[in-house]
Amino acid sequence: MPSHTASDGVLITGARIIDPASKLDKIGDVVVAGGLIRQIAISKSERKQISPGEVAMVIDGEGLIASPGLIDPHVHLREPGFEYKETIESGARAAAAGGFTAVCCMPNTSPALDTPELVRFAKDRADGAACRVFAVAAATKGRKGEELTESRLLAMAGAVGLSDDGDCIASAGMMGRVLSACRDVGLAFMQHAQEPTMTKGAAMHAGTVSTRLGLGGWPRAAEEIIVERDVRLNAGIGAHYHVQHISSAGTCEIIRRARREGINVTGEASPHHLVATHEMCEGYNALAKVNPPLRETSDMKALREAVADGVVTVLGTDHAPHSADEKALPFEEAPFGFVGLESAVALYVEGLIASGAVDWPRLIALLTIEPAKLCGLDRMGLGRLVVGGPADITLIDPDEQWTLTRDDLVGQSWNTPFLGRELIGRPSLTMVAGRVQHQRLGERLGSAGIVFPS
């Protein structure tokens, strides 16, 4: 990658600039210098005033989308405790390769991110990483669902949300206390909705495939019961209650009804639930084992509809690295989850753009300003393109056709069932605070792509 500093000027020319926060969708130029966006030129007169000789890098953006830097509100970076799967550094590298300029890491580490010191540890470990990394702290100590963490101190240390992700807060009484604490400190609570007694021994969706394979089935109701309970609790509390990785059509309907009633609840969809079903688990394919599980075509279609009508307000990969040895275990013993950062944009294109559920401006919103608002990152200027704001920019080639291979996975793990899948749409450049952290422009645009002055 050509090296440059944030003080070097960068000019992106002729891109389709999409900034949902300002409802901008025009062809134009963007000038970056000193880590900030210095100019967004749309009209011919504005664009003529820009001199390429004043910058160190010129990028031909014709045919590309210039978006605010993508934000993933749901990743597992495994540090501390599981560095053999992923580290903050390697996960940030994978994020940048996928077009993400900021990610929010979950607290199911060892130890859990349940103290201000551990939140600051994650922040310190992210210093110099390829993207911005923010911590979602544990809502209960050790993620055991028994004792509240110090939510106000966690927020002061930099936590951008609270969650016991990987586990569900099963106690209704504790759930009410968590929601009250989140309301009082102004953080969203992000729920991993899984009724534990209904999923003990379950390995995949309860349906025809699990029956044929002789595997323990995971019913939709295990998710829906928790979400129904929580929205009823939150009706009288008023916290920001956020449902992670929705997998069930019934959950979509519960959230839809709750939002009509004015309850503060938002939903999240992951790429795999938008493009795949439980049939991917045929042949005991442990790479397709994920929590919550891949369900049926009716659930996939309902989730797409929920994105289209605003029930789902953000997209999150649930990036979950595991070692090759772990995923090679028998299906029942293999861990849940797979990596998703590098392939996310293309899978969102497949599930949402190609299906007609949303257009590009809405997809960009779901990946930028909406997750920024969920995690309070909009207060830092993230999630939008604005003059004077941070130069976090993602360039996307909406038409690039490619096949996902292990060489495309630059993190520490490669566990994904989508290897070999033919995809359309791919990030071409990821810029964080004016620094290019990942780019493929030379390959696609040739000598016209990046020009350094002599």
C-alpha cells in the first residue's frame, strides 16, 4: 500500500457520494487533509476550483460509491483471553479489509470486559490499529446475570453500550435493573435473546434439517420469548433496548408492534441471516453453526422485510473467529459462529440490494449513521461525511464480481461457510482519519487509480 500521513492531501474525484445523514446522493469530489474532510464539491464550479497539484494522492472514484466509514456495532475480537482466535489488532485489520472504519467489540472475553480498567485495556490495545475500536462492556459482573456492573464508571471509561452478549440475561428482575441502569447512563442495552432452558443441548434450528441430522433443535420461541418479555419491561422503563442478530420472523413482528406502541426498541440483522438458511448445515457442516442459528426461508424473507420497513435499524456482522481445530470438531461440539467482516458488504448487497429490499442510500445508512447513533459515535462526528469532520471514508465498487477465498480473509481465523461463494460488491478503499488502511484501487483502476506527484 502506498504510504502517506494524515497531513497529506487526498482528492477523490467523480465518485457517487452518499451521506444518508445529510441526504446527499450526488456525483462529486472529496478533499481530505490533516485527517479531516476539507471539501465536498458537487457543482461544476466547485469541482473546477480543486487543484490536483495541491494534494499528495489523487483517487479516481468514477463508478465507486464514497460513503462515510462503515461502522460494525457487533464484533468479537477475542482479546483478552482467546488471542489464538483473534486479537484486537488482527480483527481491526479484517475490519478495514471489509470497509469498516469503526467496530464495537463485545465483552465475552476472559476476563469479561466488566470493569473500567478492562474497557481502557481494549482502548489501549486498539491504539495504532487499522480501524477505530470501541468496547461494549458487560452489563453484569462476569456476564453471569447476577450482579450489575458499575455502568456509570464503564461509560466514563469509554464503553459505548452494555451487553452480556454470548449469554442472555435470563432473570426478568435483573433485566429490569439492567434496563434502568442503561437508561440512567444513556447507553443502549444490547440483548443476546436466548432463553437458556429451551436451548440446552441445541445445535441448530429446530426443523426438518435438524431432525434428519439427529441434532438438537433450537426453537424460534427461545428468541421470541425473551424479546417479548424485554419489550414489556422496557415499556415502563424507557431505556434504549436493542435486539442483536435477529433470526426469527416472530421476533421481527414483536419489535414492529413494540415500535408502533412507542417503546424504545431497535433491531439488528447479520449478513448470514439475510442470505442463508438451515440447509447450509447439511452434511454436518460445522462452519455453518452459528448462534442464533440459520433458520428457514420464511425467516430470511421476514428479516429482509423488517430491514425494508425500518424494524431493523442497524446491520452487524457478529464476526466470531474460531480456530480451524475447533471448527473441525463434530457438529455438536464445534463452537458457534463464523467470521464476517471481510465478506459483509457483498452479503448485504446479495440479501438487501439484489433482493430489492433497500437501495444503496438506505444500505449505507444501516452501516453508518444508524449504528453511530446506537453507540453514541455520532457525537464524535462518525457515521457521516461533513466538512470539518473526521475523514473516515469507505469507497465501494458496487459492481465488482468476486469469489471469497481464504486469501481474502486477513484476520487470524478463516472459519466461514461462504468460502467459494460468488459475490457482487466490494470495498475498494478504507480510510480512517485520513489514513488509507486498506485499498485495492491499484488492481482495479490501474495507473489512473492513485497518482503521486513527482
